[in-house]
Amino acid sequence: MSDDRRLRLVADYKPAGDQPKAIQELSRAALDGESQLCLVGVTGSGKTYTMAGFMENLQKPALILTHNKTLAAQLYREFREFFPENAVEYFVSYYDYYQPEAYVPSSDTYIEKDSSINDEIDRLRLRATSSLLERNDVIIVSSVSCIYGLGSPEEYRHSLVMLDKGLTIERNDVIRQLLHIQYQRNDLDFSRGNFRVRGDTVEVFPAYRNEGIRIEWFGDEIDNLSYFDPLTGKILDNLQRAVIYPAKHFITSPPKLKEALEKIDAELQLQVAKFQQEGKPLEAERIQQRTRYDMEMLRELGYCNGIENYSRHLTGRDAGEPPACLLDYFPEDFWIIIDESHVTLPQVRGMYEGDRSRKQTLVDFGFRLPSALDNRPLNFQEFESIAKKVLYVSATPADYEQAKSTRRVEQLIRPTGLLDPEIDVRPVKGQIEDLLQEIKKRIEKDQRTLVTTLTKKMAEDLSDYLREMGIDVAYLHSEIHTIERVEIIRDLRKGKYQVLVGVNLLREGLDMPEVALVAILDADREGFLRNTRSLIQTMGRAARNVEGRAILYADSITPSMRAAIDETLRRRSVQEEHNERMGITPQSIRKGIQDIIERSQEEDATEDEVLNRIKETVVLDPQMPKREKVARLKEEMLAAAKNMEFEKAALLRDAMQLLESGASLETFETKVLPFSTAGQTRTSAKKSRKGASPGGGTKKGNPTGKSGRKKGTSAKQKGSKNTSS
């Protein structure tokens, strides 16, 4: 690890409100040896900046843990802006789609594991672990995916391929090392995780980078090492040393594999004998047939489907021993910052039991060996034993965090001077008509409204009613996957929707400064969705707007309502007193919509990047034969088509055809961009964005609505969208 890199916070503004006090108090406590801290920060008080200031003062690697991919993506973007010179990494589940292996005894139905891996997230996960091994200034933003088994950090560390300029080593020895760490030789498809051989040159595309590594030999001596652009072949940087990390997290040496196969065979004999003794010949035959097949695959190929179920034997662990996970890759003195801890910690607790219940059924009916139960996430006690230094962050910390923390720091004053929202309690009778009038008042001011209901049916009915009344409304429900959900929230901020209706999806998370009204229907129905923490969190969605107001529709004031109202009024009183003393006039938070999701701009940037890379291939490398240039463009075109990036593929196709015809650069610039599919799409997209009215709505009758629900149902039938971890 390098000790000369330091975490350095970069921001256009200085801490304000309660931020300086919170940063100083938390940092002093941590440096004095306290290891369980709690930051109680109201919505919109800048808790993320406080976390960043805390990390800069401590100068320790940190894991930021949150409860879903959407919040993880937002935090990742913010921390990359705060620490542009440091290694800020992203670690979430790499499954776009995941159907776990399962067996349903009641219908005798076995469900094979089925999944779709997101290649870019896989790259970011590998980059996260490689950063932890090579530097100290690392911040990793993660979902609860970090507590799942990942492969031994010791095996991973010992599997590095380290090459120095001038090193004497045969080319074939390097090739063998690359194959051992799961790189594949492919001289035609040079993509992530592959390498190719060209005479005395080996080119490797690291699984965690966007640049390739070129290794050139003179005899048996490495003559040159360099980073290069995989598309153009252009050298980006000459190296004295190159370190190549494994292409997968699960790495097993041949001796360990042999030992593991012996242990699997011994366990198989015991399990077969157990089933026969219990009078279960079908289960005995099933486990024998399935395990023997997997063992043969492991023996011949070093891999089998469901290899993770043998991870206990492959890593040499004892029965019941916790699996290695991302937390084991950190040094001893790292900090865990648990964002929205009142939601994240219960999720950490629940992962183990749900996983074990499903796998136990597979073991009982002969689909898996008992050792498969050790391919699991950490249980909560194991997580606690690793999480020695923790900062809990929440507007409403739960009893657990408050009991564990030796220091509780409040952050009530917002840098903008904004107050907690005013609260109205109104009768349930006539609540829908009253709500409609309040929504119309907000529309006149170009403000947005959030409405939370108790049931999905009520949310659907309310959405339909508001739509009939001419309101541009979106309905946010659990079957909408992560990206679509973020797009709906972005569209609310842009003004495509004026109202967002949901059940339990509007409490924690994304910044929506345009929201001036939060309406809570049936607020007096005690329960999970109407307890004190839920009410405070939901009302807090209006705290980023200077005219923020929360309306609670209830016929009586429950204990939860009373506690939530009293706490909000207490905070509001502290904030008013501070503003009066400092002469501060509250201002709504101003935050660019692209800060939440930059998808539209990223699409444009990607096309511009493709265009520039094509120019480099066509023009800036005159030594490259035209045939090779065409081959490179074709390779990139086929890869884009394979990834269903058809506009990018069309742009590459047009460039390739022009290059084959001998066109000049001027012809290339005038013909490829305006007339390619990508060029037309980009031009029209930019025009539509420039011309879009901030208050423009959607066609009446279907803002998200029924097609979204139908789509979600079919996804549910096929398998679950993995958006939580």
C-alpha cells in the first residue's frame, strides 16, 4: 500500500450550519479512541458533507454502507466529487436479473439459478478490491452486497501477476499465470478479462480497467511495459512495473482444488449414507448424480455451475466459519459509515435468515450438500465482530444505534437556514378533495407534491382520480426497478409530473428540493408505515423547500403522531432561534437535476467519445494499415451490437464503410455524424431537451401507470429484479 496518498476533500463551499461542529466533535471522539458514533442529522442538513469531512480528518479507508443501489449510486457520485484525487469505488450486486436456485416441495418444482450480470458493475467491483490492495486513500460505497461471500483475500493477494521492465521471464510462464487468475486467451475478441498473443507481445485487458496492458519481450526479457487504448492501440503511458489483479474474486490454486475435491467426495459419501439410512433413495441418487457431475467439471475445467456452493471446501474453511467478504479486504483500522442506519441495519440482519431458509430446503431434498449452507452472507453477530469502528448516520436512529453509540452528535441547523416543515393535522373526511385543492395551489407555484397512502390499492385509485382531474401524476410502486424509479423522480423534479403517489417508497433518500408539500393519508393508523420514525422521515421530504409543509390527515392524534410532531417542532424551534440570532433568511436548496441521474448527458458524452475514438483510429495513427483500422472498427461495432448499443454500432458501421471507401477526414465529419443513426438521435434528443417545458405534462391517462405495472408483473413471474443489494 502507498502511504503518501491522503484523502483530500475538494468542495466549492465551506461547512455551514451545524456541519463544522458535527465534523469537529465526531473527529475528536474518533481520534480519542471512541469507535461507536452516531450522527443524528435532519433531512437536508448536509450529512454527506459531514461524513466527507469526518473521513478527511481521520485519514482511514472507509466503507459507506447503504440499503439500496439507488442511494449507493447517489452517494458514489457525491463522494467522487468530494474526493476527485482519491480512490472512490462502487460495490453493489452485479446482477441485473437474479433468480436464485430453489426447490418448492409442495409442487415438487425445482428452479434452476438464472441470472444476468452487469459487466460494468462487475468491473467496478473488481476495481474496488484492487484499490484496497494497492492504496490507503480508499472510500467504497456499497449496498448490503458487501456481506456476501467474495473469495479469500489471501488467495486474491497471492495471485497478483507482478511484472517489471527488464525482468527475465518466459512469455509462456506469464500466459500460464494469466490463465490461473481467470483471464482467457482470445486473439479475436479483445475485451475485459481477456488477453491476446501477437509474436513477442502479450496484450492484457484487465478486468477492472478501461485500458489494456502491453507486455513486449526481447528474448526472455521484458523489454517494454505500457498502458494502451484497446480500440486505437495508441500508447497512453509507459510503465516500469505492471501489476495485474485477478479477473475473478474466486481464485483457487491447483493444490487447493485437489484438496477441495477430496473433501467434497468425503462429504458426499456421508450425505448419501444419511439419506439411505433415512429411507430416501431418491434424494440419495439425486445428490450423488449432481455432485459427481460438478466434481468432474471442477476436475477438468476448474469451474462448474453453482461453484459458489462448494466455496467452503475451495477456501479451506471449517463448517459454520464465516465466509470471506468485502470487509475482509479492508485493513484492520478501517471505518464503516452506515447511512440511513435505521433501515440499513435491519436489512443486514435479514439477509442471513432468508438465505438459509431457501438453501436448507435444497439440502433436505438432495439438491445440494450441507456445505452449501456456508455459501451465505454474514449473520449479524459476524458483521458486528468485523465492524469495530462505526459511524451511524440517520435523521431517526433506531434503538440499537442509540444504545451502541458512545457519542451522539446532532446536526439540526441546515446550511441554507431552512426550517423543518410546518405541520397541519386535518380530518380524514373530505381528505381527497382537500388534497386536490392543496395540489392545485402547489402547481400554480411550480412546486411538487408527494402523497403517501397506506395501501397499494389506495395509491392506484388516488393516482387514477388525480389523473382524471387533469393532474400529471406518477405512481411509484415496488415493482418498478431501480433505474426506472430514478427516472420517475427525475421527471418529477423536471416538471413532467406534478405529483408522486406511493406507499413506502418516499421516506429515505433522493433529494427533491422542488417538493413543497407532503401529504400523509390515514396518518392515525398506527403501524410500521405510521410509526414515529416513518412519519418524521416522510415529513422530512418537504424540508428542502422554503415553503415546505406536511399535512397529516387523521381523526385523532396517535402517540406516534404526537412524538413525531413534537420532535419536528423541537427541531424547528432550534432552527428558528439560530436563524434569528445569525440573521439568516432561509433559502430553498438548489441542486442540479443531473446530480441525481446524469443518464441523458452520459448518453451524449458516450456518443461523442465514440466519435473521437473513431477519429483517432481513422486519422491520428497513420502508421496503422487501413485493413487493421477497419478490423478494429468492426470489432467495436460487433461488441456494441452484442451489448444492444445499436446507435453506437450504427455510428461505427458508417465510419467503417467510409474508411473502406477511402474517404477523407472532412468527408468523415460531414457524413458520419449528421447521417448516422446515433447522430440523428443525439441531435433530436438535444433539441427535445432544450425545447422541453418545465411544466409540461404527459398524455392524460398513463403517466407510468398500467403498462408499468404490467411490465413489473411479468418480471416478477420470471424472477426478481435485484435492486436492493
